[in-house]
Amino acid sequence: MSLAFLVTSLIVIVSPGTGVLYTLAAGLSRGSRASIAAAFGCTLGIVPHIAAAMLGLAAVLHTSALAFAALKWLGVIYLLYMAWQALRERGALKVGGRLDARSTARVVITGILINILNPKLSIFFLAFLPQFIAAGEGRPMLRMLELSAAFMAMTFMVFVVYGLFAAAVRDRIVTRPRVMSWLRRAFAGGFAALGARLALAER
């Protein structure tokens, strides 16, 4: 595993995006268990994009305006829905106590959907991973799997750190209704902004 790959991956992963925002929101609203579930869901949501890149489906998204637009607008709608949920304090971002199995599953599924409905991720992996595979590599697909696994492991670990930090300061925040109100608006605005950015994205 090259140092260049690890450093580049880390920069990409720690950059604020939908997954980071969702994991932070889950940690603040539901605690450490929810933040880990959110990190796990966001990491699982990467799998279809990596598979698409390996199978060449990402090239279809890159060349087909219709396929790209369909997935993109589903993602935009879902992010706007997340913004609405944050404002209304519902769904996976509802402030609550201990999670049961059903609530944990909902947090994980939401994390998966957040990443699946972003066509830019497939194109990112199509362009990103091959850069770190040598021209004379005997088993390029296996190498791509190794790089993908490393990227996912780093994603999970970084997101868990983000989420546990949010959970650690949770008790100081949820007891202050005014602060929570502003945080809900901030997260709603963040999801809406990410939705707008995705809406403007081009292949």
C-alpha cells in the first residue's frame, strides 16, 4: 500500500461531506452507538460504487446523461428529505436515548442510502483507484479490491472518530434547547447545501 494512496485517501475522507455530516448529526442526536451505526452505514454505501467502478458501470454513468441524471436527482431529493427530517427532528436524526435494534437498523440504512444515491462516487472511484495500480500489475482486479478495502477501512475509522467526538459533547448540547434548535437548522442547511451542490454536478 503506497503512502501516496493512504495520504490522498485520508484527505478525501476527512473532507466534510454528506457522510461526515450525517455521522456528526447521528452522534449529537442519538449518542455513540448511533454514530458508529451511521459510520458503518456510510461505509457500506461505498461498496456499490466500488463494484460499479470495477465492473465498468461507472463508465455508463459517465457517458449516459440519462442514467447520471436519474441517480443524481434521486440523491438530491433524498438529501432535501434529510434536511426536512433534521428540521422536524424525525427519523434517524431524532434526539433520543438508547437505540433499539430497529432504530439502529434505520440509522445504518440511512447511511447506506446517503452514499448510494451519489453518482459522483462511482465516477470518483473509476478515476481514483486505477491511478494506484501499476501498469504491469499481474492481478489488477485483486489490487483494486485491496485498495478499496483499505479506503473503506479508513472511511469507517475516520467517521467513527467524528461520530464519537459528537457523542462526547452531546450531553452539553441536548440539554440546551436553543442550541439544539440552531444545530437542527445548521444540519438541515448542510444537507440542503449538499443537495444543491449535487444538483449542479455534471458528469
